[in-house]
Amino acid sequence: MAKSALQIARAAYQPKLPKAFKGGVALKEGKATESVANQAEIKKLFPNTYGMPIVTFEAAAAKLSMGDFNVGVILSGGQAPGGHNVISGLFDGIKALNKNSKLYGFLGGPSGLIDHKYIELTADIIDDYRNTGGFDIIGSGRTKLEEESQFDSGIEICNKLGIKALVIIGGDDSNTNACVLAEYYLAKKAGIQVIGCPKTIDGDLKNDQIETSFGFDTACKVYSEVIGNIMRDANSAKKYWHFIKLMGRSASHIALECGLQTQPNICIVSEEVEAKKMTLAQIVNNIADTVAARAAKGNNFGVVLIPEGLIEFIPEMKVLIKELNDLLATESDVKTAVSKLSANSKSVYESLPEAIAKQLTLERDPHGNVQVSLIETEKLLIEMVKTRLAAMKAEGKYVGKFSGLGHFFGYEGRCAAPSNFDADYCYSLGYNAANLIASGKSGYMSLIKNTTKPADQWIAAGVPITMMMNMEQRNGKQKPVIRKALVELNGAPFKALAANREKWAIETSYVYPGPIQYFGPSEVCDQPTKTLALEQA
Ligand code: FBP
């Protein structure tokens, strides 16, 4: 495999580990835990994995060891920088605990476990992927592990390969399913432990226990670099308004973080749009007002950040999308589905530019949801702002030129070489998972805490997944799930944006973060995200 100079240098990088893993280690157990809500229901659904204590690892004289068995690993869902380091940390962790243990990777996501598709991850393979982005070492997939026949198929292959522990690297749903699997295997006395790891660039898998999901740091830094480059171009050419949509599915954490890193003229936060019940017209008017205010000062350029999920948070659009989801679940002909919309939704649908209306009816994801990454919200807003500015011009309220350019950043950041933060964090998550396995834990999520401090002071912990669960309505049924974290409007990151955005709108206060640095002074290479720093301050 041909490699770039950076790839070669980066392969030699030794990720940092929490102090607990530098010598001997001891497990410390806390008190019994409760789920964050719906305690009685969750306890009933998870009799074997409910109420377990939070555990932490501490440096000690004695060493831990692991029995003679093998471990399996699965990557689930969208790519996130650092996945390969979770796997290399897990590999090094189990080899340190028992050099005879083997690590098997299930191919193409959870379906690899069900369909018995796997490879043994040997030292040679692992070495090729250390500190690299991507999930290509074993691939990923979005198959949901939720049926007993799938769990039983997992038992079969685990028994065949001598696997007594599985590590599932995924987002909120995959970790919920990891816990369901752990519970099933305990109830069946299958002798297979299950450990989860918090992954997603979206940053929405966080709570009192999880400080951040891996991949968010690198992805936001990649997007912020490019946003900064676009800002510098905008400020040089002085003739374009750039509308930049950023990945992140529902939550606006990525847009908010990039906003804090680069100080754009406008950064829309979907959660605020929903809280204030803003209509599409109001959002468009606000943007047009800022364009006009800047034009009045001779600045016919600017940058707008748009969260990917915005469209679903605008009340009238939310109703329309829900109606379409329900109708398209049973009706394959789009025209017929549209004819059955409520009068209100039909008029919203008809008011949209044709291309956008069409995108709203495209194929749903496996959960029956509209695929927000396929909707060109940035183009929708450019078109509508243009129309609004023309009306303002006719009324004498706007003097200037408007030329909008649309961008979408998502896939550009999901497989970037992990930043030092993600490289260290992920390696530690994997190494910690190995130690949780050696300690006999199941139904736990591998967690690293105190992450705004130097890695030496990081705390390696295991948290029962049931502790993070509540009951929510999914596909018409009450289901136990890990609560998805949306942007909190009373949280420090949003407040930092709100305190500055009026100034950033009118003045040109751009910050140019530049590319991620892998080698150099710590203040350049090891900074966590602004979100994490503000939340943990
Ligand atoms: P995960 O939640 O699985 O980590 O995936 C996140 C994400 O990158 C979203 O930001 C985006 O909306 C979606 O995946 C895109 O999905 P796909 O990879 O199927 O195009």
C-alpha cells in the first residue's frame, strides 16, 4: 500500500494513555446506579444489567490478566475519525492482558456477526491502520442488532471462534442494542460479554457520564479549517455569500462548534429555531436583514453556517416531513402520497422550490426517516434569501449585490486522520474496553473522563449502559434508548455563540483555524473542541 509522508510519520505516533494503564491496575467499584428516567420499566427489561456500579481503573502494584479466550469487534454506523485507534487500543490491551488472545473483526458492521463474516486482526494488519482515519479495516454498516435470531447467530460464531467478549463501537442506538445483547447473553448464560464504545461525529452521544463521542473533535476541526479558508476567500473577493451546510443529522453540535471556532456572520442552531417556533420565512428574513446590514456598509459578502437537520426543526416542515414519512411508509407512489397530505402541509410542500420538494420524498433510511444529508437546505435558503432581497430592494430597504454559493461539508471530515485528541482518546477507549473485559464486565460502555486535562490525568471508567437509558416512543412503540443529546440553549457553548453573534453578523470577525497539526507545540496540537472546553470549564 503506497503511503504519504504524513501517513508514515503518523504510523509511529504512540497514543497517550491514562495513568491507570501505565503499570499495574486495579478496578474500583462505585455504588449501585439507576437509569436517568423510567427506572421501573428499564429495570424490568434489563434484570441482569440494571443497577450495576460505575467502575474506574486506578494505578496499582498488581497486574490484571485475562483468561484464555478471544475477543470480537464490530464497527457500527457512520464513519468517525479514530475508529481504527479504538481497535488498535483494544488489540494492544488484550495482548497485554493475555498474549495468546486473538482479536476478530466482524466485517461490514453488525451484519458481519449475524452472517459470520470476519477476519482475524493480526499485528501486521493492526500496524497498517494505527492513527489512520476511516473504518476500512473491517468496514461498518447500519444493520440493527435487535432480534433474538440475530443474537443466537452471534452465539454460534462466537462459540466457533472462542470469542467470549464483543466490543461494539457505535452511536446511541448501537450502544442501546449492545446492552440488549449483553442482557440476552447474560440471561441465556451464553458466556459472552458485551462492551460499547461511544462513536459519532455528530456529538449527540453525550450526557453526565459521556463527555464527548469520538470523531467529533477531528471532524469539526476539518470543517473549521475549510470554513476558515472560505472565509478568507470571501474576505478577499468580497463578492460572495457562502451558505455552508454541516453534517450532524438532528443535533447542531457540529455547526455550533464550527461557529465558535471560526466566528461566521450567521450560525443557525436548529434547537433554537424549534424553541422559538421560527418559520422558514422568519429564518430567511433574518438572513436577508443581515445581508442588507452588511451591504449598507459596503460588505456584499458573508458566511452562513447551516446545521444539516435544520429542515426538521422548522415547525411547519417538521409536520410536513412527518406526514410524508407516514404516507411513504405504505404508499410508494409519491404523487398519491402528496395528494393525501393535510391542507396545511400541502401548501407548504407546494411553496417549496421543486428540487427541494422532490428531495423531501426521496427514499427513507432503514428507520423510516428522511435522509437529511440529501436535502439541499443551503440551496433552498440561497433561493429564498435572493427572492426576499429582491422584494427589499423594491421597497428601498436594500442596496447591494447578492451572489450566493452553496456548500455541504460532511463526508470530508468523517474519515480524516484523527487529531491527537481523537487518536489518544480512541486508543484509550479501546485499551480500557480490554480491561473491562478482563474484569468480567458486560453491558458497560467504555468511557474516558477528565478529557480537557492532559491524557495523563484522564480517568478510565466503565458505565452501565442501562444507567444512561430512558423510555422513548420509537416506531409507535415505547423502547428503552440512550437519550440523544441536542444542543442545550442554556449550555455554555450556545451561550458563547449568543453573546457574540450580533457583532460577528455585522463586523467581519473571522478566525482562520488552519489545518489540524499532528506534530508541534501542545497548544497547537492537543486542544480539545471549544464545546468540550466550555462544557467542562
Ligand atoms: P452515525 O450517527 O452513525 O455516527 O452517523 C452520522 C452521520 O455522519 C450523520 O452526520 C449523517 O447524517 C449520516 O451519518 C449520513 O449517513 P450515511 O453515511 O448513510 O450517508
